Amino acid sequence: MSYETIEVNVAEAIATITINRPKALNALNQQVIAEMHAAVDEIAANENIRALLITGAGDKAFVAGADISELAKLNPVSAKHFASRGHELMFKIEALPIAVIAVVNGFALGGGLELALSCDFIYAADNAKVGQPEINLGIIPGFGGTQRLARIVGRNLAREMILTGMMLSAEEAEKKGIVNRVVPAAELMEAAGKTAKTIARKGRVSVQATKQTIANGMDADLETGCKIEINAFALCMASEDAKEGTSAFLEKRKPEFKGKLNQ
Ligand code: CO8
């Protein structure tokens, strides 16, 4: 499928979505959200794709937020529709059975940080800046920021960030647990690609089960979370990959995971 506001590339089982509106610092307008939905559906349907990187075009921004020129024209009905489509996209990204890494190569603000937070984890360039500056526009985060950010950094830091609209440097964001790794800008894509390839070589079933178990368990109490893990562990044992992984260890060879989710 061809797109106007994003680029999708697939190489060596790794897909990359690049949000491609550099003149507007890759701001998320309704077309970007619609095209991201279609691209993520396409990626979900392709079992050969084993990991996804999401990044922004140019060297200045990952995504500087929702497109403010579109936001300014919204009424309550269209705002609800736009916010809902954004939320649906973030949930769709979270539900992908493959690892998704946000490659934050500059500003990740507002909807841009929210997009990054819906990925499995974030790698950031050393010159990146992250924040939820919506308060400066007289609005609040609308693509999940009040919820996902608070779950990651805790209630009080999320309050401070959202109430002040402050921006954190990549280094500060790493200290606060928002960013997993800070890398010199020129090495960012390579570092994220290397991690994506590492995960892409693991078994499909165990990658998906890891993601689902952490996602479903985190919002439950510990006992319920552990029950979710027990069931997911048992399900993994039914997979070809569990047989291959354990046999390979015992036979002192490298595993070759070829299992499928629909086996
Ligand atoms: N939307 C539209 N255009 C943008 C955006 C944006 N979010 N950010 C930057 N641009 C445009 C600028 O208007 C400018 O365009 P032009 O050259 O035509 O004037 C171009 O990108 C370059 O930007 P700057 O000249 O401002 O670059 P600076 O280096 O001076 O500043 C900043 C960079 C600090 C990132 C600055 O551009 C900025 O503050 N941007 C806005 C950041 C922001 O407020 N983001 C939050 C937006 S609201 C949001 O994300 C809500 C999400 C939930 C939506 C729910 C839907 C209902």
C-alpha cells in the first residue's frame, strides 16, 4: 500500500514506519492517524515481519504532537472522534504480537510522546526532548498521556509534567524510566535495529505471550497477574518454539525458532 504522510519499509523481517511530515515536525494530523492504522493492520497481517520500529523523518523531531492547525478547528464532536481514533491506534500498536520500538530522534511532544509510550519501549537520541505541553494550548493530553505516562513514571511526576508542560532531556527521561536507552543521534537507528533483530530471532509465541502477560498483568493485582502468567506459560509449552528452544539447549546447539502463532 502507498502512503502520503508516512513511509513503510521492510528489511530483514524488521518493518519501519517513518512519520514523514518534517516541515511540520511530523505532527500527527488525521491523515497520519488514518495511514498509521492501515500500516499497522498491514504489518499485523504479515507473519514475516518480526519487529517494528517507529520513527520520524528528519533529524529534528520524532513527532512534535498532534497537528495544532487541525486541533484549532475541532468542535467537541470532531475532537472526540479524533481522540478516539488516536486511542484506537495506540491500543492497536500495543496489541501487535511483535516488539515495537519507538526510535525518538528529536522532539517527542504531546501526541508524539503518547505514540512513543504505546510502543514496547523507547530508544532516544541524545538530543531528544520529551514532554506533554498540551497545557500550554489550554488542553490536556488526548492520546493516552494522562494514563500511560502516569503508569510509567508514577502519578506525581506525571502530574508535574502535564501540569507544567515541562520538557525533559533524553538523559532525564532515561533516569525517569520513560526512555530505555539514550544513544548518540547518528547511532540511534542502528542501535534500535540491533535490538529489533535480537527480538526478531526469538520465538513468535513467547514474544507475544511476554507482551500480553506484562500488559494484562500490570493493570491487575499481583495474584491475578501471576495467574495470567501461569496460563500464558502453559500455552507457550504447546508451541513448536518451546520444543525447539529446550531441545536446542539440551543438544548444545542454537535454536531455530520457526513456530507460528496460528499453528
Ligand atoms: N502541529 C503543527 N505544526 C507544528 C507542530 C504541531 N504540533 N509543531 C511544530 N509545528 C510546525 C511549526 O508551526 C513550524 O511550521 P512553519 O515553519 O510553517 O512555521 C515548523 O513545524 C517548525 O517548528 P518551529 O519553527 O516551532 O520549530 P522550533 O525549533 O522553533 O520549535 C518546538 C520546536 C518546540 C517543538 C515547537 O515547534 C513547538 O512547541 N511545537 C508544538 C509542540 C506542542 O505543543 N505539541 C503538543 C500538541 S497538542 C497534542 O499533541 C495533543 C495530542 C492529543 C490530541 C487529541 C485529538 C483531539
